[in-house]
Amino acid sequence: MEMLASAQGERAHVAAVLTPGDAPGHPFAAGLRAAGVDAHEIIVGGRAYRREYRELRALQERVAPEVVHTHGYRADIVAGKAARDAGIATISTLHGFTGGGFRNRLNERVQCYMLRRADAVIAVSSAMVPRLQRTGIPAERIHVVANAYGAPAPLLSRAEARARLGLAKNALVACWVGRLSNEKGPDVMVRAMPLLDSQWQLSMLGEGRDRAQLSLTAAELGIAGRIRWHGGVANAAALLAAFDAFVLSSRTEGTPIALFEAMAARVPIVATRVGGVPDVVGDAHAILVAPERPDEIARALGKIQRDSAAAARRADAARTRLVTAYDVDPWRASIDRIYNAIVR
């Protein structure tokens, strides 16, 4: 969303809906303003949906947009309804389904119900299209537009990144980056660790509700000393050169930006064959494994350990694919075409 708004520049207005714990001047909104985007901060309670609706309607009256583009189930439901009630064209980018517990599944059902009324829905991978059609969204309103990757921030060298993360110079380290929650499969990566050569260490970059349980699992498996929990790390993409492998162990995905970041950093990749991942990388670029299979992840990392030259060739090929297939300009042009079509 940030990259899309930045690409639109002065034409974009972003409503940043924040929680009461967030003070005005949130880094998300500040970053958008620095990129020339008019960011409007709306601070509401976690379930203050009616107030959020009213404030979004008031904002729409002031800004008078031709299109409202939403991201995420809450925005799809609240902001989408506010726009349609005002007669404004609506489009949603669907980044994936997380599944999980009853509440998440209920939210996704309501989200899909609301998306039937949207003028267009962007799926970030072709794997999402059948489910969208099953929910009743007309095929002609569904557009597949994979995520793009803009010019990355300058990457730190391996030595600089290791020093920043406190990693030993010659340690053999895999990294995992993302939200510590079930759909991202951090537990699958943790369960792969006892199956690996004991030289392997693991850096987990990210926060989430499953952190405590993951730490407990690591202790029960006797591998707590081989895992470093870095928490949320600012600009983690710049640090990926520190690692000997990047593992994406997700149970479900759209088109993950973390995968693009690993490709940009030329880190050997192990990734589950889910969602849009196989559209982005094939056997020439990464080692793809089945979801829920820590043994396959362990074998893949063993392969990287034994044949570093082949791993480097795959990493180079992945970088080349990133810059040739996922450039920002064609992606932005595709979205602009959809905007123009639904306004007409």
C-alpha cells in the first residue's frame, strides 16, 4: 500500500486508521508524507466501527476521490461500505487469507461478502482466484496483479549486518522473517531445527502472538540455545546479507514481500510451495518444499550447506528474476488501467 500510494504521489490520499495507543504522527503516516502523499490519521477504538465509518465518510466528502482502494478485511468492510454509500467506485487488493480461528474465518467471510459489491478485486496471485470466484465475486471483476518490488534500501554488507544483529562472523545462520502467527508457519521452522546439522543457528525476525509458545517449543526440543529472537527489526531487508539461507515456511501466502527482499539480497531461499510463491520462484531460483514439512526444510538447508556454489547460482538467478519480472512501473500501469476502467 505504501509503495502504491508513493507511486501515485500527489494524486493519493491515504486514510491511516490507527488504534488509541497510537499517537498522532505515527511512523506509517509520517513515511507517506515524506513521500509526498497526503496521509490522514483517523484514531479510533479497536471496535469503533461506526465512528470509523463516520470519519471516513467525512474524509471522502472533503477529498472527493474518484476511487477508494482498500487493503485488508477491516478496510474492505468499513471503508468499502462508506465509499459505496457515497457512490464512489471501490477496488480492493486481497493479499491472502490467513484462516485460523473462528473469528478470523468469520471476518474473511464477511470480507468476501462485501467484496461482491466492489467494482474490482485485485488478487496478488493466481492461486487466489478460484476461492474468490467461489465466494460469488464475478470473474470479470477479478484481476491478477502480482506485487512489485521497488528499489530496495541500501543493503548492509555481510559483516556489517552480522555486527548489527550480534551474530558471530563464521556462524552458519538461517533466517526467518515475518509475523509470528500460525499462517506464517514459524513453528514449522522451529521444528526443523532438531533435524539439522547442529552447526545451524536460526534468527527469527518478527513479533506476534505465537512468540511465547514458540519459545516453549524450542525449549522442549532442546534447541533454545540455537535460536535468537530478534523481535521486530527496523528495515530488516537491509540486513539479509547476514544470513546463509532464508526460509519461508508459510502455510498460506499471497505474494510475500519478504520473499522479494531475500531475492534482492541474493540469499539462498527455501520456501513452501503455497499461494503465489511458485509464481515468483521455481527450481532455478530456490528450493521449494511442501507446507507442514520440517523434514523437507531440513533437507533443503542441508543441500545449501553441502553445495554453496549451487546455492549461490540459484540466489543470483532469483535476483535477476526479481529485477526483470517485478518492476514497479508495469505494476503501477496495471493498477492505473483498472482504476480508469472502474471510473468509466
